[in-house]
Amino acid sequence: MENAALYLALIGLLSLMCQWAAWRVHLPAILPLLIVGLIAGPVTGWLNPDAILGELLFPLVSLSVAVILFEGSLTLNYEDLRGHGRTVIRLITWGVIITGVIGTVAAWWLLNMPLEIAAVLGGLLVVTGPTVVIPLLQTLRAKANLSQILRWEGILVDPVGALLAVLIYEFVALGQENGAASHTVLLFGQTVGLGFGLGALGGWLWGLILRHHWLPQRLHNFGTLMIMLTLFAGSNALFEESGLLTVTVMGIWLANMRGIPVRPIIEFKETLTVLLVSGLFILLAARISTEQLMTLNAPAWIFLGVLMFVARPITVWICTIGTELHWREKALLAWLSPRGIVAAAVASLFAIKLEKAGVEGAEMLVPITFLVIIGTVVIQSLLSKPIVKALKVNEPDPTGFLILGANPVARAIASELMTMGWTVRLTDTSWDAVQEARMAGLPVYYGNPLSEHATQHLELTGIGRLLPLSPYRELNNLAALHFEHVLGHGNVFRLAEESGKHAKRQQDRALGHLPRLFSDDATFAKLASLVANGAEIRVAKMTDNFGLEEYRSIHDARLMPLFCIAANGRLRVAHTDAALAPKPGERVVSLIYANSPEMQPGEREERAREEQRVAPTRSDSSNPGRLPS
């Protein structure tokens, strides 16, 4: 096709616009991608993927799906699986089987699909996926236990469901080619054996290379991608259809092999997956013909209703037997099950392969899958908020703190907030700092808070404000811009710049609408120096005769107010856009600088007695209370 490069560039631009739109409206990116693809393809006829890519379309889809499944399987850590309760384990094991069986029967009965194709469709539609679940959870503010269950189900069911779908597909594909049941079972066993064996062997050998650093660090990501794709293609060459199983097993093996630096690989694959998925879904949606769209009649919509209102409630009811969940909580779990990227990608690949093989009913896989994706995402996005409120399973407005950094400054402030009863979570890329925070009993996320991995694994339940306390200026600024969109204006602050006027002007241009945290001169260098030299965080109660200025005078202005706690328990953060202005009866949390070395011991004791007399601290307060989180 002429101007193929222009078409591909425009697809990339459309992908970027769809990702941006999804970010702005807090929706899964898959929804605008599919809608744009449908408009560009069957609706307007502007985009014809087969004409643009020709014979390269099938290899491109195959390799893209391999990357998506491999990236998902890298997140399936057995420790995570064991750490999230019976309900999650049941949902990703028995729940997958129950949903798959009900979906298979419904597709066979309602859509008149051959049983083999119905089984493939039923296996495909068991996955939800974090890319669709997490954006919904961020807007719902459901109870923490429900958010945890839904989030971890979405993360863990991707590789589990994909593995089930691949196994079903391989059995069906081999059966179509070979006919005899006994021969099909034998070939299926050989395919599964090769997939598991080659995937485990490849994962183990490549894990040894990564563990012993036999390859330079800068080549780890590139090398992992090339080895994975080579194993995928080689496995398919040895035994048709075994490649997807091979790369899925390889990813799971690497994720659970000790001493393997998987996190940088995951972050690299996330970037690659965004690139591939964005363009891929526009292309795949554009391939749907108007004839296929016409098949989405009443039975197809009834099939969607069966998945949402029969399969999911039955699955949740069985998987929550014997748990302490209230019926209201079970109802929300039964409602939320949007389908996502893995279902669409694998359905498209399977459809292309089965259509080439002339399998009856294969042409229905993609339109039905896309109908389920769009239907579940749109319906549940629109109705979930009122349903959460009606069921009364929503959390109060989040008032906790996400603290960027796990350094001594961040740990000191987090410890004080946690002692007073607020939810806190620290995040840092320094392993040593993370370990120190964990030793202090502080909840912490290890990794880049702006990564896709953080989007899936950084727990923000109860978190309503961001305190950027990292030593890295750019990270503080980028995090402020990122989390302002998540947490809302007025809940995100910027840290004062410690460099020259040019850097300050740059920050003002980008973040001028955000208030500076604590004060105009509260740079990270100043805070770190004060804490390192013995500064302490103290809480003092203001009275009619003793306000903030009197409190400052006791310490010769060696005091930096951090927070103010009102009588009703609400907390205000000190910042530059508004004076803290504590009222009588309110408590001020401050950073008190260490006594100067020139001060005599007797003078220090006198200052301490004076502060204790006029400004009782939290430990002396008769009713400090546990503040709401």
C-alpha cells in the first residue's frame, strides 16, 4: 500500500491521543483505542490493516501478544499469590474454571458456536486485568479490603487466565488439524510438555545469566526481549502453537527465581507494551468488518448479560463461601469484572489463526470479545460509583499521605503521622532506604512511583495527599504533576528548589499553581541537614495565651511548622499559599531545630521547662485520640 509509513505514523499519533484521553477521564485506555479503531476501520473505511501490513500483520500480532503475555507473567510472584487471602486464590483458580465453563455453555447455546470455538471464547473471557480494573478502583474509593481483592485478582488472573486460554486453544487447534481424539490428546500433551519444558529451561538459563551478570546491565532488557522472542518463534517452529505457552512459563519462572533483577525488565516491557498495545488495538479493531458488526444482535447482548449477571455473581458467591465478607461487599465483587487487554489481544491472534485454518465460527471471536470489553468497561464505569454508594461499601474521603522518599526526613515525618493515626505510604527507588523504612514499621513501596508497575502495585487506598520529600528534584516535580491528576488539586505540594534562580523559574513555570511544602526555604537539603543534626518533631497545643508566635519565640525561631491538627481531628498541611494560623485548642506539629552548641546546659533545661509549661506536647495531652485515616 502506498504511504504505509504515513498510515503507521498516524496510527501512532492516534494511539497517543487515545492514551492521553484515557488518562484525562480516568478510563482504561483500551476503550478509546477500540472505539477509534472501529471508527477508522468498519465505520469510515479509512484504515485497512491487511492492505497496509500485508503478510506482516500476522507475525506482528503474534509477537505483540507474546510480549503482552510475557510482561503479564513476570508479575506472577508466588509470594504475592500466597499473601492475599483465600478469596483471591479462589477467584483465580476455581473462579476461572467456573467463569470459563459458564461462558462456554452460554456461547454454545446463545451464539450457536461450535463447542470447540465456544470453549476458546469462554477461556478468553475469564481474565479481567489490572489495566481496566485499577482505573475504576481509583475513582470508586471502595473499602480497602474490596479494592485489594479486586486489584490482586486483576493482576494475578492475567497470566493464569491467559495460560488457560492458550491451553484450550492449542487443544482445539490440534483437534481441528488431526481429527482423531487420541491423536489430538497425544499432540496436546507434547505441545504442553514442550511449552512448559522449553519455557522453564529458557527461564532458568536466562535467569542464571542475569543473576551472575554475564551480560552488561545495559543489555539486560534488550537481551531478555530477544531471548523471549527467539524462544517464542523457536517453540512454534518445533511444535506449532506452543510458543505462547513457552513465553508465559518463562516469565513466571523468572518472576519466581531468586536473585533476578526483574523490576527493570518489567518497566522496560511496560513501555514496550504501551507502544505495541496502543497501535495493535487500533489495527485489530479496524479489521472488524461491517458483516461481523451486524452479527452483534440480541443473542450477543444476552451473552454479555450472562457473563455480567450470571457467571460473575455465581463465581463470587462460590469463591466467598466461608469468608467474613458481608453480602454488600460480595455484591460489589460480583458487579466489577471488566475485561481487558489480554482478552482482546489473544482473541485477535486466535481468530486470525483459526480463520486461516478454515475453522467454522472463528470469525465471531473478535467481535464478541470486543463487545464484552466495551460493554463491561462502559457499563461498569458509569454505574459503579452509585452502586458503591448504594451498597455503602465506600471509604470516607482519603486523608492519608503518600510520601515520596524513604530517607531519614521522610521516615521521621511518616512515623509522626502514623503515630497520630494517619495512613501513610512511602515510596523510594533506594533499596537501603526502603529496608530502613520497613525496619521502622513503615509501609513502603520499592520502585519508581511513576511507572506502570506502580500503577498496578502501589497501594493508594486511603491516600489523599502527596508530600514530595525525595532528594531528586526532577522526581519530586514529575510526581507532583502526575499525582495532582490522581489526588486532585490542593492535595499535592511541591518542594522548594535549592538551586539557582534559573531552576526556580523553571519550577515556577511548570508547577507555579502548586504551593510549596512547609515554607519557601524548606528545601530537601535544609530538611535533611536539620534532621541529621538532631532536629526533632514535636506536637504542641495552642491556647488563648500561647500562639504560634509565642511558640517560635521560645525556640528563637528555630522552629518549622509542618501540620496543624484541628479540634475535630482534621489536619492541615503547612504550605506557602495560606498561613497555617492555628487557633486555640488546635495542635501544631513542628520540626524543632537542635539546640545551638553555644547554649549552656542550664539554659537548655530552662527552655524545655518553659515549652512544657506553656505548650503541652502530645505525650502530655490528656486526650490525644486516634485521628481519622
